[in-house]
Amino acid sequence: MDASVEFVKGLLPSVVNVHATVPRQHPSTRILGDERMGSGVVVDSAGLVLTVNYVVMGASVIDVAPLKGRRTRAEVVAQDFEVGLAVLRVKRQGLTPVVLGAARPPERGDPVVAVASSGVQEVRVGGGVVTYLGEFEAYWEYLLDGGIVSSAPNPGFGGGGLFSMSGRAIGVLYLNLNEIARSSLAIPVDCYREHADELLRYGRVVSRPRRAWLGVFAHALEEGVVIMGIVPGGPGDKGGLKEGDLIVSLNAQDVTSRRELYLGLWRHEPGERLTFEVMRDSAVRRVEVTGGDRAEFFKQT
């Protein structure tokens, strides 16, 4: 990466620190805790900040602090549980917004700069190149179209910005992938741009069909998809799915991969009945589950 100090300094005012306090009874605290630190990217000078949903999900109090300036209270105005983004509104004017979207679609090998908050009034920078563009699937019923993986590690908390060398934001930093390699995953900013009107008007993406949710942590094996964890009180838990179950089929359709499971599940909406065949204790069992609504289950308190 060949970025000047002045270039990097120009990006810093658009990235803020996010601090969220979540009531202990919220179901997300079992995994994410009740005190969360994150980053955010200013997308409108009127006080709109784009961040990742896992930082603010269920929060009762959210504070945002720019690199220079006092901490300010914020509220969640939109959440996209499928993609993993959230939009905050800060009660402060005059923030420095980013320019969203590159002049051309990113390509493998493009140099990028990752900017994220590492604490109150602390912002760090990392550099690298785009190494992968495409689908990214994960065990928490997550499949992202067009994810951006780069060799620029996330230098701070999730929710920061991934920038092109023209200074435009092309992604929101989602996960560090350092367990695999020195790299990070970013959600394309187009996931926000294409649905911004809906998100700001309705608080969610209404044009996308609602997706049934199981509340399981699915891991792919050569034999198929095995349930390695279950969200307590979630639809899978209530329906009788158990850790260690190997999913054989969904509504009589074979399930041989995690992608097949997700796409099959998302053909149904919350409230629909789902029939699973699972291998448990060396026997095939039939389990009936009512698909849940992830956004409703993890709604703000």
C-alpha cells in the first residue's frame, strides 16, 4: 500500500467510536456480552452513522464519539439482520461523511485502506489489497453475496470503513479472518446504498422477502451439515433440534451443504412449518419446527 499521511488523515474524521450497553436479559448477550465497542462510518453530515448490527443489537444505550469531539448519544434507526448492517442517528450536526462507493467495482489486487476505531478518540489504519470478491457463508445462518475480503486486517472494532485509494468507502469492516489468514471481511457499502431509502423509512429492507430463521450454529462436514450450537429459546430449540444433529433433509429436499440449508430455509417466511430429517444417535428422526423471525427475536429492548 502506498498511501500518504495526508490521504490517511483525510479519512479519520469520518470514522467514529461506538459504545453500546445491552440489558443482560437480551438474548444476544450470551454470545456478544452486555458492553460492546465498535466503529462506525459517517454517511450523512446530519448525523447518520453506518455500523455492523452485532455491535448495537439489543442496546438500550448507544454513544458515539468522533476522533475529535465529545461523546454523543445515538439511536438505532434501521437494522438489516440478513446482511449485518445497522444505521444510527447521532444527535449532532456537522460530522464529516464519507463518499460511498468506488468509481468502479472493486477488483482483486486493488489496494485498500481499513480504518477503524480502537477506543474513544482512537482510530487506527491498516493497508492491503483485495484478495477475494464473492459469496461468504458463516455458521450463524449467514450468507453474504459479494463480500470483500482483503489482506488489510481490521485495525480496530467492527464497523469501520474499507476505502479505495481514491478515498471512497467501498465496504464496512465486519470480521477479522486472522484465524484463517491475515485478512478481513467487509460488507459492500452497496448493501446500504441500494436500500437506504427503505432502511431510513421503515427501519428494515421491506423489498426483500422475509427469511425463516432457525437459531442454530451450522457447521459443514463431509457428511453434511451438523448443528454445533443452538440459540436458547430460538425456533430450533423450541422445535426440538439438538446439538450434534446431522441435518439430512429440509421439507423432503436433501441437505448436503450449509449453502443448501440456508437457501432452502430462506425460501420460507417466519411462521411457516418446516420439516427436518436429522440423524441423531444413529437413527433418522423427524423434527417439526416453526420458522422464526431473527429481527423479532433480537429486537431492541
